[in-house]
Amino acid sequence: MGLEAGRDSRQALSPLGSPAFVELDWDADRPVALVGLDRSALLGRSDVPLVEIFTADEQRERTSQAYFRSAVGTRLRCTGYEAAKSPDADSAVVAQRDETTGIEVRTTLTRPHGTRALRIQSTIENTGTGPVVLTAASTATFGLGTSETALDGFALAYAHSEWLAENRWRTTPVRDLLPSIDLAFHGQDGRGHFSYGSHGAWSTGEHLAAGLLTDAASGEALAWQLETSATWLCDLAQARTGAVLSLLGPTDLEHHFAHELQPGDSFTTIPVALALSDAGRDGALAEMTRYRRWAREPREADTALPIVYNDFMNTLMGQPSTEALNPLIDSAAAAGAEYFCIDAGWFADPAIGDWWATVGEWREAPVRFTGGLKQVIDRIHSRGMRSGLWLEPEVVGVKSPAAQTLPAEAFFHRFGARVQEHERYHLDFRHRAARAHLDDTVDHLVADYGISYLKLDYNINPGVGTDWRGAAPGAGLLGHTRAFRDWLAAVQHRHPDLLIENCSSGAMRADAALLAVSHLQSTTDQQDYRRYPPIAAAAPATILPEQCGNWAYPHADMTAEETAFTLVTGLSGRLYLSGFLHRLRVEQSALVADAVAVHKRLRDRLPRAVPFWPLGLPAWDAQVVCLGLDCSDGETLLAVWDRADAASDIHLPGVSGTVTEVFPQSLAPWAIDHDRRGLTLRTVPGHTARLFRFDTERT
């Protein structure tokens, strides 16, 4: 169906059914604006264009540092819309045009059924007679609040993230970021802004590609995520009429982005999702969790959520051999693992020492394994487990034969030279040869070794991107990440029984774009079990609980309580085993077996669980860390960690019901006390953790 002709309208457009979930507004003198989301008090402003477009010729209509009031965005006018329904979502497409440049924008808004969430994405086409160079384009820009003073009650939650210290959320009053300067008195909008985002190819290496605003006056919260593996930006500014939030992919200023549109060419912005709740932060993140499940393509191979053992973390650390692996294989099988993944180093000649610069050929090292790799994998299969291998598909070491055999154009380039980072080159998956090389690799491993699991890592940040086939390197990076995602989806269609783990130096690229086409996300490379809980507890804010691969790596030097502590970390998401299990004491082995049994008994709850945080999203140095998983059927799981030396009294407000200590059951239980205010737990001395189940709904 073609777009219906546009019309002057000062009434809200309600394209997604009645009562409307999303409302748009426009007239002959104003671009389309997002003015309503499920009748929220947060939105309602028609003075903020939904789409902002910046070009090399024209940046802002009015000078500022914010991504607001762009010249082209201000001139856009509605030319039509259409609405549609599908079995799982309602959608609308709204068209706008700028007569000066000939730019036309078609914005698709999709509301999945059963959620208070909205997905937004635009296609920008040049219908003019000359080229246009895009330097930035927002996927969604909208106003929050209806006056400058409304910002006084707003708080922004966003997360810092880095290697070994992922998911560090903080909540900040907006007034600490955007000072009150009485814009009405000056008769102008503000010129400053607060922004956070990513740089280079680690999309979550500085901040998580998500955020959340809460309004103290209404109790509402609005959450968002940016669905890209390339660069992105969240930009918050203020106007006389309230706050303005812009959610963007790569930009010229921050990310060296430019994309040339010749007449007839088009560009698609990154997708963005919004989720709304009148139940505050936890409510908004619960709605986003439901949206993420809608956005994933289900894979039959992963429905059982099998337990994976991996030999890397605090174990072989990239130096596997037949002699080292055999006892690990036997003990992992005895513990109840269902997959065994051989991590890095399987391809490297042990005589060379550090194999870092040799990666990229992805063929078995002929002298590493006594009897060959196939013999090791056969042992895995004979113990009743499926086998997996580690790959880092986007890199080629400078000492790898593939660095010479692949064409030069298959690698990232800048200024005519191949980009090198830490003795590695970066492949460009827009090039057919790069994709073919990895297709051959995966097909070989599946056909010749019977591999059922791939851990895909990503350990370098090659910078802003590549300028091959692009106006600027930021555009090349975006093009590569989209091509890599398409390749990943195609691999799974070709090998439907293959499970894919998304890893990137832990979780440096744990974005929604890749999570939608993978099964398991390694939540960190953190090797200190004592520092892991805040990472694991906060992970479900951006990762589905059934995808949170939380490492549990018991060691013979641990006490029984410390062993249970690391196992609770694993049980707080999807149990991911490592460690020298064959060296454990009898009581430790019993704890591992108990944890595996608990996970197998409870794992069917994970795909319907939504997270909540009775003590708030944890601070990095919090003594007590807590994560709840509401399984939506009257059953709630609660993981609690106490990192104090002495026993503690922990009060959990709003949590009540019949409590069962699920794990561990062989150690002294924590004392449990109920009152009208919630639940109080009395822990035991030392690092200690427990997993509880509540059989009635929390209040």
C-alpha cells in the first residue's frame, strides 16, 4: 500500500490502533514530532522534530552543541503515512520531505504486541539533483517535560563499561548535567548538552548503548537502547520548553562519520527502541526485556539453554593440549556440562609461544594435540557432550598466512594503508573475500570436526573504521558491522544446530544488534570472583537473562563458601562453567554438581523472567549485591551476594512470600526474617552468596 497523502494536522496521529500507543503531530509549518507514548506525561511537545539531519552544507538552524534544531530537520514536512498490522506487532511509516535539498525520510515505528515498547528506524533518500553528504542523522529526537522547571525532577541513569568492569550504572539528577539557567528569561533555547556514547569498534567498551530517564513527579520511566555494533551517541539538551533527547548512530564530530548520497541513493539509520513504564526504573527495564525477546530470532538449538564448560577462564588461558584437556573434559562431563568449548590457542604451534599475531588461518596446529584435535573432540563427544571452538573471525594476525593470501581490499584501510592494531589487521565483511574466508572456516569446522558451538571473540579496537568505499571511516565501520551481523545470521541459517556465543574481551561489544542474532553473551573477562557480582547483577539491564553467560570458576584454593559464591554468580544468569574441576575437593565437587542440577531445574524460567533490583542497580564497590528475576508465574528468583568480612543483616524492601534457599543446600543457611517492610537476611562471615526462590509475587 502506498503512503496516503499528508495533511495539515494539529491532532495527534494514532497509527497503531486505539487506544493509541504512539502519537505523532505535525502541520504545514512544522515537521513531524513524537508527542505521545502510551499517554505518558513525559512527552507531549510538538516543537521537537522526530528526525534531525545534519549535512556537510548545513548543520544547525540555530547554533548550539546539541543534536537539536538541525537546518534540514526543521524544514522537513509530512507527505504521507501508512499503518499496518502483523501477527506480532503494529507499525506505521511516516514520510517527510525537505524541498530545499530533496531529502525524503521514511520513518518506521513498530510496536510489538504485549509490550510498552517502540522501535524506530528511518531511511533517508536523496531525491534531489545534486549530492548530499550526511554528517549525522538522529533515529529519534523528542522532547521530555513541558517546561524548563520540569527538568528539576528528572534523573538520568546510564552505565560506564570497560574491560573487567562492565555494567557500572549510575543515576544522576539531570540538573547536575544541565544547569538551571532560566532560558525563558533569555528567550532562547540552551546551547549546551550532556552526551555519552562510544568510540571505535567496541560498542559497549566505554558506555552501554542504553539509558533511562525517570520523572519524580509522575513516577514514570523511559528506557532506550541503540541497536548497533558501530558507534552511537545519546545527547541530552534543554530548551525553554523542557529537555530534548537525541539518539544517534555515528556522527562526524564524535566518530569521523560522513555518508555521501548521490541522487537516488539512500541511507538507513540505526534502530532505536524505547520502553515506557509508570512503575519506575524496574518497570521500564522489564518492558525493554520483553521487547528484546520479540526482537530475537528464536533458534531451536538454544531452547534448552544447555550448560557450557569453557577451558579458558582461570584455567588453560589459551594454551590447550591433549594432556591438559582430557581431565577437564572428563570432569566437565561428570559435573553435568552439556557443551565443552576449547578456547583460544587450538590453532597455534606451541613452539611459537605467544600466538596473538598468528591468528586468522583457523586451521588446526599439527603439533599441538597428541593424536590430533579430532581425537580430543571425539573424547568430548564420547563423554556425552557437544563440542565448541573459539574463533576471532574479524581479525588476521600480521604473521598469519591469511594476511598475504586475502586481497588487500578485504582489510580496513586508512589513508591508503592497512590498519594495524596490536599486531593484527581487521577484516572488512563488506568484501566478499572476507566473508568467503570465514564461511569456509565455519563449514570446515562443522563438517570435519562436528563442532556445534562457536565462541566468537573480538579483542582489538581498530579505531574509527575504514575509508574504503566510504566518504569517511565512521561510515566504513558502520557498513562492516552491518555486514558482519548479516554474515552471522546467514551462518546460523546454514547451520541451524550451531550455537553462537558473542564475546569481545568479555562484553566490550555486547550490543542489542549482535545479541539479537546470538545465543550467549560472555558478561566479562573478570577473573576475580569477588569483583564479579555487580557485573552479573547489572547485566540483565541490557542483556536477556537467558543470554547472560556468567562465569563460575571454582578453584581448589577456595573455601566452600567461596565456591558457592562463584557458583551463585553463574546461577544468576546462564551458568557458564570453567576451572580445574578435577582438582576440587569432594565438598566443592558436590557444590558444582548441586549448582548444575539447580540450573537445569530452573533454566526453563529464564526465557520468561524479567529482572528487578530490590537494592537498586549495584555500585561497583557495593558490599551487598542483589538481583531478582520475576518469572511471571508467581515464582521469583533472588541472587544475593555479601562481600563483607563479617556477617551482615541485609534488608530487602518489598520482597515477601514463602522463601526457599535453593543454593547451596549443603552449607549453613542464612537466617531469614519477614516483616511488613520486606525481608531481612542474616549472612555468615566471609564472602558468601545464596540463591533464593519466592513462591508468591513480590510487592
